[in-house]
Amino acid sequence: MEITLSQTNRGKPALIVDDFLYRLKTTTKATRIWQCSAKKDCTAKITTGSDSLDILHGYTIHSHERDVKKTQTHTLRQACKRRAAEDTCERPRKILVSEARRDGTSIQRVDDRNMGNIRRAMWFERRKVLPKVPTNRKEALIALEGIQPRDGEEEEEEEEEEEEEEEEEEEEEEEEGGGGGGGGDEVEDKSCNGNAIRKHVRLEIGLIET
């Protein structure tokens, strides 16, 4: 008897026993009772230990035939969901093909409807682990501020900012152009003008709001 621990489409515990899918119905201190999930009128049940998959007893006479294709599709769906959450950069189609080969399931046996359901399930699973997509400028800026720089990136950004500040100071000195007289006050005014220019540029490219 082949027993595999799985999940339902809603993430609840499930068992696959000889190509029949059972969902968890009742849990006690010592046992767990699983009921066949194929049809509501099927009375097949099994009982396992609370912390093991050892079958203690059960009634395994089903009122329907086993559906191997449905069970394989369910197993493939759960594997793809798990992989999609772990590897968020991989394309869903590639994950689906890879997991099908690993599980021994032929893609040709999965119909278009189930294929679409598996892809949607992968996207829903990824949305649980990926950050929310910004819907406006404010949310985008908050999201960018929350991104941690990689090793060395922060130092490089600081160096670039220092170089830009030095270039701006040199340009301001060149603009003064040996005007002479009243140097102290004029330099302070030019510095203020430089800050105003930088603020204007940031406004133009939309980095800050008015």
C-alpha cells in the first residue's frame, strides 16, 4: 500500500493512498481520521496515528473507480505550487515541465483546463511571498526605501554622491568666474541656488511631489 502525504487545493492536510485522495476530517490526541474526498457519498475512511502515516484501521471500499490521472494532476499541482514559492524567478511553464518530468507525469495527459488551474495556483502561491506591487508613486518610493542594498552597493552609491557634489561645487565656482568682491555672501547665495536647482531637477523627474 503506497501512502503519500499531500495537501488539498486549499492547503489542508491530505493523504494519497493507492491513487485515492483522502482529506483530514478529525484529529484526536492519538489518531487522525481521513475521509475520501472524491465524492460526498463515498464512505471510505482510514485512521492513522496522530504523528505518523501508519494506518491503524479503516474502511477502504470506495463507491467509485480510482482516477489515476486526477491524482497525478493533483500531485503535480502541489509540487508546482511549492516550487513556485521557493523559486520566484523561474517561469511557471518551465517549473511545470520540470516537475512533471521529476514526477513521471506526461504533460500531454494534463488537459488545458488543469494546466491553466496549475499556473494560476503558482501565481497565487507566489503572491504570498512576493512584496505587494505598488499602485502609486508613494507606494513605489516606500518599496524602494525598503530594498536592502547588496554588499558594496551602499559604498558605491555614497562615492557617486560625493563625486556629484564635488562636480556641482566646481561648476558653481566656474559660474562665479572671478567676479570678485563680496565673495563670502555671494558664495552662500550660489550654494542656495544650487540646492534650488537640484530640487527643481528632482521635481522634474518626479522623485518628489509638490
